[in-house]
Amino acid sequence: MARYVFITGGVVSSLGKGLASAALGALLQARGYSVRLRKLDPYLNVDPGTMSPFEHGEVFVTDDGAETDLDLGHYERFTGVAARQTDSVSSGRIYTNVLEKERRGDYLGKTIQVIPHVTNEIKDFIEIGDDEVDFMLCEIGGTVGDIEGLPFFEAIRQFAQDRPRGQCIFMHLTLLPYIAASGELKTKPTQHSVKELRTIGLQPNVLVCRSEHPIPQKEREKIALFCNVRKEDVIAAPDLKSIYEAPLAYHREGLDQAVLDAFNIAPAPKPDLSVWHDVADRIFNPEGEVKVAIVGKYVQLEDAYKSVSEALTHGGMANRVKVKVEWVDAEIFEHEDPAPYLEGFDAILVPGGFGERGTEGKIKAAQFARERKVPYLGICLGMQMAVIEAARHLAGIESAGSEEFDHEAGKKRFEPVVYHLKEWVQGNHTVQRKADDDKGGTMRLGAYTAVLKEGSKVAKIYSATEIEERHRHRYEVDIKYREQLENCGLVFSGMSPDGRLPEIVEAKDHPWYIGVQYHPELKSKPFAPAPLFRDFIRAAKENSRLV
Ligand code: GLN
């Protein structure tokens, strides 16, 4: 039976609850425990898959094909534990399950209510895989007091009651605002948010307080007194220079000790933090810098490409360089020459994306990188753009484009070098799709195998001939153009095992020009950088003549 840590937030959102949860997961692992992290999101979407990146940031995809919150990316990056479908749930999913059961008649004529039916559904979800790990860390999205959050708070209260005493604890994250005029950290919002929690029957065991300044002893005592926790359980969470410092910083502040104390685990096993010391050393002591341009559409919101920017950082750590990322809005190139914007970068990355807006600019960026021999990594849409670019400018298919844009515009303007994928093989069955299918959860999602061509650049980079990477796309490069493109130097160096779906393309006469249909960024970790990002940054470093 696992022990449970429920992580809630108060005062304001975006305090770094996901990061605190992930760091705690890493610290418990460092003490020899196994962990799994979960996110319970109160919004009514069934999953974030249909939300705009502007609304919700990146959609993180798991091996088993769930479209989840970006916090699951933090969990994986800090613990290395691959998340699953059952690690992310929303009110929308919970209510859908309850209503489906009601329609089936599973409730035997009962009146369906939030308590117990919705709360039971939440509790059942929380304990999936209960016997697999030592600690289950469950983060509740949003802040205490949100209307949508109430069933989740009630469910975790009941859950802790149902379990033997001492098996569940509550960790609450708050903010201590700093009032410059009086030079004081204010504890009142924290007091109120804990009061709010206690009204619904939850007493936090550990309080994590974000603050720009160290918490003076007097304030610590005040928080302890008014919030009914021990002084040692008030953990300061100062702003950090890098998120990868979080495990060490939280350990210094005593977070893992406070959690183990709350469970009465004594003596606590000693932590081995060597991995995190190495990570911090690589982050804080780079031996140079490379500049990478990310040419995309959602550039105003960096969270939209969270895993991409983290994977670049990991690639930098592997090569002991700092990666300076600049976000370039692809739409600019629709009217302007990309050269003045892109000269001076050591490498160019075109990430995933949806819809036509900005794509002509991305094609120009791909062309610039190919012609100027600048390292280029095209991810998903970025690969499709590289193929369209080569089709237009090398293979002479002037009207080459993607069916995605014709679908949007409702007319046929392009020769569909990239087409709407309607059938593919998953394991031992065939998945089928129609043009008018629902949008939610119907893409080609999750881990699929790619077979790499022997002697290719990617086979060398991965040191393998078969890889598993995560996908999230509806469109696909049409294999019927393979020969034509290969004759012009764009090699299809990775294919689905049945040889029907192009997974990777690479340019022959180019130092580093690779497009991948999958998302290599999703499996990258600071202590195990994704091979493609590691080598992309190596190439950027070479291009910058740092080596
Ligand atoms: N829009 C493209 C597709 O659906 C690319 C998706 C992506 O970049 N994740 O195939």
C-alpha cells in the first residue's frame, strides 16, 4: 500500500506546485523510495488535448497516448518515471465516467450526487496502482477556494479518512508577498488560505511558502502558530536561477525531512543527491554558449513549447554549454527575408504546431537552414515543413503543401505532400479515422516504433536501429514522394515498422538537417538528455566554432 502526499495550492496560481511536487518526488527517490506522480485538474475539458497552447501551455503526451497537463512533463523530467494515462485526470473525465455509468444503469436507480458518486470516482482514480510504489504524490490543480476544485478537495479528505492513520499527508503551497514600502513579508494570505483548507476539513502537514526573500524566524513562527503546523514544517521556496536546482534547494530547506517526519518515518534513509549535484554543476558552470532560434507560432507564451526548451537545456548540459534560446515569430517571414533575422544563430529549430498560420514562414526558415548549412531540427510540423520545402525547391513540386491547410481553408490549393492520415497500425491492430471525427483524442498519439536506416545520421545519434518515441499528429508525409525526394538528397532515414509512415528525414549534404514526425523533447531528462537534442546542440556548438 502506498503512502500518499496530496499537494494543494493557495493564494495565487502559478506558484510552482508542479515543480515542488516533482522535486519532492526526486528527493524521495534519492532516499531510495519508489514514487509516482499524479495530477488532478478541476477544469471541465475531458483532457487538455483540445485546448489552445495559449490557454494551457504545452500538451504533454505519455507513452500510452494520453494528452496531459504540462506538469506531467516536470514529473518525468525530475523522476524519470514514465507517466501513464492514469496519472492525469480532469473534472471533465470524472463526470464523463460518472455519467456513462449512470446511462449504463450501474448505479441501480440511485440519485447521482457529487458526494458520494463523483468523489468515489475521484478516489478510485487516486488509488490506481496503489501497490506499485512507496509514495504516490497527487497534485490538485488550481487553488483552494475554486468552485470546480471542491469535489477534489472533498475526495482527498475522504480518502485520507478511509486509509489507516498516518498514510496520507497534505502539503500546501502558498505565497508570502513582499511589501517593499515596509520591507516585510506578509503572512496573512497564507493564513487565509490555510483557514480555507481547514474549513473543508483539510489540515496541511507541510507548508511550502514561495517568497522572494528569506523567511525571518519571526514570520516562520507566526505562520506555524496561525496555520497549526510545526516551525520545521514551514518550508521556504525561494526563487531559483534554474528549475533544476529545485531538488537541492528544497532539500536544504528540509522539505523531504518534513514529509518523512509527517509520516513518522524514522530514522529516515540518507539521500544520495549526486545526480542533482552533477545536474547543477552542468547548469551553473557552462564552458560556452550557443544561440538557437525557435521559429514558431506560439512564441508569446514560452510554456507552449515547455518540453522543447527544457530538452534544449538538457542538450546544452550534455555539451557543457548554455543554450540561449530566442523565439522568432514565423509570421514575420511571410513578408520579409528571414536572413537578417536568422543569421547569427548557431542552429534553428522549428517545433510542432497546428494550422496554417505561420507555416510559409517556417518553410522559409527550413530553406534558410538547408541552404546556409545551419543545423536544423524540425519537430512534427517542423518536419512536415522541411519536406514541403524540399518538395517545392528541390523536387520541383511547386504547389507542395499539407492537406491540413486545405482542410482549414475548405478548398484544394496544394499538392498534398503531407496528407490526412486515416489508417495506421498500433501494436497488432489497425486504427482508423475519418475526416469528420471528433477532434479530442483522435490523433496518432503516444509511443510508436521507428526503424532507422543503417548508416544514417540518426542511427548513429541514437546508436540503435529501432527507437520508440512519442507522437501527436493527424497528418503525415506521403510516402509516394519518397523516391523523388531521396533523389534530391532528402533521405527517409526512419520509417514505421510496416514501412508506410515516414518518421525521420535527413538531408544528405548537410552537416545536420533532421526532421522527425515525433516529439523527441518529451522523453528528455536533465540526467538523460534526448539523443537528438544532445547531438543537435553538439552540431550547434561545432557551427559556432566553440570546438
Ligand atoms: N499539425 C500537424 C499534424 O497534425 C503537426 C502536429 C504537431 O506538430 N504536433 O500532423
